[in-house]
Amino acid sequence: MNERQALSAFAALSQETRLRVLRHLVIAGPDGIAAGAIAEKVEVSASNVSFHLKELERAGLVSVRRDSRSMVYSAEYHMLSGLIRFLMEDCCSGRPEICAPAVLPGCCAADPREPAR
């Protein structure tokens, strides 16, 4: 990931509704969630969530596919991983033991709100 892509991703995530939407999509996994269900989960109108999903899609953080009459959105995990790598790639002057705890805990925990044990 380059700096321009990181800036685009951070700009998209700097808005509360978009951050909440992305967190729900991460929790949902690769199967994703229909746009209407996302709107319900984040308690905004369908038109409002559509605007925010478009911004997340433009930043490369989500993808969309049609499933019958629904638009289903999924998190782009490789982009999210790239964003974390972008932040951590030069971490701690070559001392990975300092950076490792910042990246590993919490990933793929059984309850997404609880860190992995």
C-alpha cells in the first residue's frame, strides 16, 4: 500500500458511520451483509448508508456484489491488512518484539469484541 492509498483509506474511516459500517462488515466475514441490513445495524437510512458504502468502496475498503435483488457488501481484508502493514512496516527501528503485540492480539477472536487468548 502506498501513502496515497493509506490517506484515502484513513479519510474514509475518519467518519463515524463509515467506521461503524466497516466494523460490521469485518464481523460479518467474507459472506458480507446486504445494504439494507447494514443500514439497520448502524441505524441510518438506506440512502445514507448507500452514500457511506460508496465512500468505503472508493477507498478500496469494501467490495460489492449483486445477490438477486440485494447489493451485498464485504470488507476487503487484504486492503485492511495492507493498511496495518503500512502503519507498522518501519516500526520500532527493526525490533519486531515491540511491534508484534500491536498486531496479533484480537485478530480472529471468537467474540469480535474480545481479544484472542
